[in-house]
Amino acid sequence: MELTAPEWAGATKPVCVDACMVPVIEALWAARIWTLNCCCGHNGEFDRAVIVDRADRKRAEEVIDRLGDGANVGAWELVWSKERG
């Protein structure tokens, strides 16, 4: 499905989201948590998941717990392969 991103996110194009993840994404956006990626779990082969900024991970878990959805929350972390000076 294509969702229109909230104005506060600054996205200018529709965002494609797996249909089963729409309630999760909409709940996170309503809590002003931007999502970086999500996955429906490929028909049960994998767990359903949503990826957020590391600083938002705990809040995202709380939102999903309140929703009763059960999707896993992951977070991106920037790690350099070499030390930067």
C-alpha cells in the first residue's frame, strides 16, 4: 500500500508499506516516530519487523505493545569500519 507520510517527517513521495504493517506504521507515525523500514515477514517465514532510529527504539516498542501487534522493533546504528579522525 502507499501511505502519505506525515508533514512533520518531510517526506515528499508516498511510502510503500506491506498491507499488514499499515496499522503499525500509522501508530508509530501518530506517535511522531519515523520508520526507516518494515517487513511483513514474508508470509510467516520471518518475524514481522519495523526499523526505527536507535533513539526511538524504546518508544516504538511501547507503541507496538499498546497496539498489541507483536511486531519486532529493530534500530539502525551507524558503525564506521575505520576510526574517523
